[in-house]
Amino acid sequence: MEAQRIEKNIMDYETVALDDENSALLILDQTKLPGKAEIICLTTGQEIHEAIYLLKVRGAPAIGVAAAFGIYLLAKGIAAQDFDPFYEEFVRQKEYLNSARPTAVNLSWALNRMEQVCLQNKGKSISEIKELLKNEAVAIKEEDIRVCRAIGENGLRLVKPGDGILTHCNAGQLATCKYGTATAPIYLGQERGYNFRVFADETRPLLQGARLTAYELLSSGVDVTLICDNMSGAVMRNGWVNAVFVGCDRVAANGDVANKIGTSVVAAVAKRYHVPVYVCAPTSTIDLHTPSGAEITIEQRPAHEVTQMWYQEPMAPEGVKVFNPAFDITDHDLIAGIVTEYGVAREPYTESLAEIFRKKQKL
């Protein structure tokens, strides 16, 4: 694994890229931001798995793209020339990458989509299958960019120039290949002179709002104010927030969503102050096979992220018990709309999300 220091504006660089000539996955190491911007070159399954688990690449769409490129590169290195041994090794590598993180559905979605390329072309040569896998991975990345822009257009219709927008965690360009999901309306509005005022939650314990969202919005010239997580009620009570835009890692069939821990608190406070909460989610993040949030596996993270990760010395007493879920479930009744590339779903979500997929299948 090699790292390359970069000096330009953070928005000028790709979050995830394929270096096919050198059989490498290139990612912007998000654990180093905002202090240092580095492009990391990953060439092994262990490096790719570690990068996903350690949040060097993060955000549901970006994880999906990284997984697609990653499994293509691992398949590229399989020496078998007959389909059965090739496919057996492909599945082993696929399951290994899929074990990196349990909550974000895009990881398994992208890997399953790549597996279907193998199964649908089993009669072709292994070299042809490898080329088709590459094409599919590139298509997944290109789709992500188109989808995020479409989400931005649909989300922009829900707000007006000069509005105050609050966002939680990072669902920005750093979490996707371009535009982001929750930030897509903000970036399109910035291009069109909407002059949004954005409040970015710090988002503990990993500070992805402070380190990433505030960083990329500031770099883009957006009027952004960083606040601690427990300040969201204060800015809403002051009337400074007209809408909340957040991303998510999985949407259940009933409209419950799993997103970065603290999202449910923001949504509950927003309902108290009559501020609409919009979840920006590509259809690849919607899991109609999961009935509700109760069935979503919530990833548990290490205790040191809470007790000492951001401090020169431990800030909690040694031996204290720590509960550190990466995500929480925001109940569907707290959500004003789920913004997809095919339109905005609203209550009842069991019906509107199904209709979104029917629309997708027709196009």
C-alpha cells in the first residue's frame, strides 16, 4: 500500500478510482482529512478490506464503488482458466470483502451485482469475464455520479434560495464519486446562486461532519457553520434551519433508515420544531427485503473511538463500559421524504418506495 500526498483543492480529486494498468484501487484516505490529503494505492484483498473497515473509504455509495473495483482487481488476479475454479475463488474473495462492514447495503449490493456478471457469462472465456467485470465496475461508478446529480435536482425542489440547511455526518462528495447525496442539493444550489446557509453537525464520535463535511463545503465556497451534535435543537429553535438533509446506509421497506449515530436525535428534534427531514438515498441503498429498521444489523465500533481517539490522553476513566454503535435507526414517521434519483418517496413508504422501484424498472 503506497500513499501519495496531494496539495490541490480537495474537491478536485476522485474519492475512488481504478488504476487498471497497475492493478490498483486508488482511494482518498479519509482518516487523514482534513489535516493531510493522501491518495492510497491498494493492491491486495486485505488492504481493500482494511480500507473499508477502518473507514479510509466510507459513505455507502463510495464503499459500493470501491467494492466493485476491488473485486474486479481480485478477479483479475485469479489464475484459473476454467469457470468453476475461477468462480469458487471469486466468491471467496467476494465474501471476504463483504465482511468488512455489515450495515451499508451498497457493499453487498455492488458485490452481488459483480457476481451476476460472472454467472450470466459463465459460457465465455475467463479473460472475457474479467473484461466484463471491469466494465461493470466502471458503470457502477458512472451511475453513482448520475444518480447523485439526480438526487440533487429532486432535493433542490424541496427548498428555496436563502434557506438554512442542517446536515449530519458526511453524505457529501467524499462519501460518493461526485456531488454526494445529502449535499447534492447544496452543491447544485451553490452553482445556481441559492446562497444556502448550512449547519454541519460535528458528528461524534468519528467527527465526520467536522473533518469531512465542513471541510468539503468550505473548500467549495459554501456558507457553512460547524456545530456540535447537541446544538441542533438550539439552531432549530432560533429559526435558522428550514430543512434537514441527511444520507443513509440502508433504507428498510417501511421507510425506517439506518444512518450515522445521532441521526435519530436530529430527526426527533426537527419534528419538535416543525423542520422537515429529508433522507437522500440512491435506490441502491433501499433494501425492500428488509421490512423495518428492527431487522437492520447495526455495526458496533471499538471503545477507543469514544474514550481516546481524538485526545492526547484518554478522556474517560480506564475500564469504563462503552456503547459505540456506528448507526442508529430513524423511524419513518420522523422523515418528511426519502429523496431518490427517481423522485421523492413519502408516507406510506411501503407503497411509495415500491412505486419508486416500479418507475426504475420502466426506465
